[in-house]
Amino acid sequence: MNFQTKHSITSSANPKFKFLLQLEKSKFRKEQQLALVEGEKEIEMALAGQSEFHSVYFLQEKAKHSVLNQISNKFKNIEFIELNQALFSKLTYRETTGGIIACIKTPSHHLSDLKIQKNALLLIVEGVEKPGNLGAILRTADACQIDAVIGTHIPSDLYNPNIIRSSLGTVFTVPVALSSNQELQEWLSKNNFKTYCTNLHQASDYHLSDYKGNIAIVVGTEATGVSKDWIGFADQNIKIPMLGKIDSMNVSVAAAIVLYEAKRQRGF
């Protein structure tokens, strides 16, 4: 082992362990600007996304030492703490974690943090509540290699374990910002973005639009769609033809359809 510091925790009364349990709460994660990441793939994505690691907790008999050494080589002075099976299980949401849980520092996600290049393609996600949908959207954004996902009025924090898991860790690699509608609209106008709003009414079929240049695509919830704020602001409303009995589809699927059309027009 190449770990710089190694301790062990054997009791649930340990103050450090109690602190970790508190990180299951969204409010506490936001206050501390920390989050727990479980799963070998997700931890590797956090490393690839240049996340800053705070500490690492592992189960000796299951942890892959190559991953632990990879973390140790990158972060020279963080703590590596061994847990027993009972304590490790209390921290995890699923069994297939690879025996490692990382505690990472969470960034701010301000609009001003985004580094946008010319001819950028953005996805704006308004009001989407379900962590699984947000995670799937981030996976799509990674697959399409768009420039950023920007969330407005998102009730869940980005480091909800279900978002980390359903995104397969792409929450760490896809540039993400959080904003209010007004702040974001002012930012889009300032940066000369053309905005397309997904909406069933007074809209043209999505594949007829031109997605070259600085483009922002707005999606909303399945229940209510995007708000009037965006319908009134958008340069154009677009829709996906619905050929069956229902009039909506999962927001992550809708986002994927439009984003891939935009990437097709841009030559992938």
C-alpha cells in the first residue's frame, strides 16, 4: 500500500463516522461542501473530472488497491480510513461499491465558473425533480459531449447519491452550472445564444431547426413542461412529433433526441 495515512474506525459512536452519516442529508452536504461517492466507476469519474478528494474510507477485503493507490498518488496528504463491514454497509446505498467510499469537496457551480467556447451547445434543465432523470440527462450530455448543462429551479442537490449513481459519475465530468431563470436569460443574451424551447404548442418539429452557432436547448418536467419564462424568452419553440396515444416522453429521452440532432448537424 502507498497510503500516506491509514486509520481505522470500529465504532458507530466515532465522531468522524457520525459526521459521514450526516452527509446523507442534502442540507448538511451543502453546508459542508462535501459529498460521499461510492462505486469504483463513480470514483474513477470523480478523479477524471478533477474533483478534490477530502478523505477515503475502505473495506480491506473488498477494496481495489489500484484505485486506492491512484487516489493516493494524486492527493498526497489525505486520510485513508479502514471501516469494518457493519460500518461500511451503513454508509452505502448499494452492495456493489467496490469496497471504497470517497469524500469529495463539492464546487460552487456558478454561471461565472463556466468556460464557454465559440459555437457552444448547452442544455438547460428547468425544474426537473427526479434524481434518476437528472442523472440520465448528465449521461446523455457526456455522450453528446456538449459544452454544459445548466439547471434552474432544481430541487435536488447535484450530489444526491441517486444522481451520482444514475449519472455513472458523469456529474463530475460534465460542466454543470445552477442558476435562476432571470440570471441565466441575461447571461444567454449577453453571450449571443439562440435559445430553443421544447414545447408542444406553437412549435415546429425539432429536426427542422438550425442548431449551428451558440445554441441553448431548454427542457422541463414531464408534468408541466417548461415555464412561461422560457416560452416567452426563446427564439423558437420546438417539438418532438408524438405519434402514439401519449403527448410526452421522459425528459432525458427528449433531451437526447434533440441533442443528437444538434450534434448531427454539427458533424458530430
